Amino acid sequence: MTTPSATGGLEMQTLGDIRDHFWRVIKMAKACDVDLSTALDEDKINIAEYADMITGCRGCEQVEKCDRLLAETAHVDQAPAYCVNRETFAELRQA
């Protein structure tokens, strides 16, 4: 993943640990009342979309906020505005 730098060039963004973000996605889904296993079983998402959710999370720069939220709150009405998976969680919750 690349991001624009202050000098106008592109910088490589380091992705976070895949296992940490795998669990972070699961925890956020649970907080949003979304069961990702059921969503996969019912073809509401496919494995590639699930992997994209984890990869998107890995590029997040708000990990500390997310971890704090998930540590303090068992349930949220929706994922926070900074969450790259916010729309996906909302769609799965309504499906």
C-alpha cells in the first residue's frame, strides 16, 4: 500500500500484523452485532472480501483508538467513522 508523502512522492505504508488485525476485525464485527462466520456461510461475503477487510484494517492508522474502544465497549451501534470496514459492517448487520 502506498500513500502520498509530504514531498509529493509515494511512501510505502507498513501493514500491521495480520493476526492482530484478523482478531481486531472479528472483535469489531462482534461489537457491531455481525457474525462474520455466518456471513461467509450465507454467502453475504466471500473469502476475498473477508481478506480485504483484514488487509484494510492492517493499513489503519487508528489502531490505538480501535483497541481502546474495543477494550472499553462490548457493543457499538456502528463501527467508528475512521474504520475502513464501517460500511461493510453496517451492510452485514442489516442483511
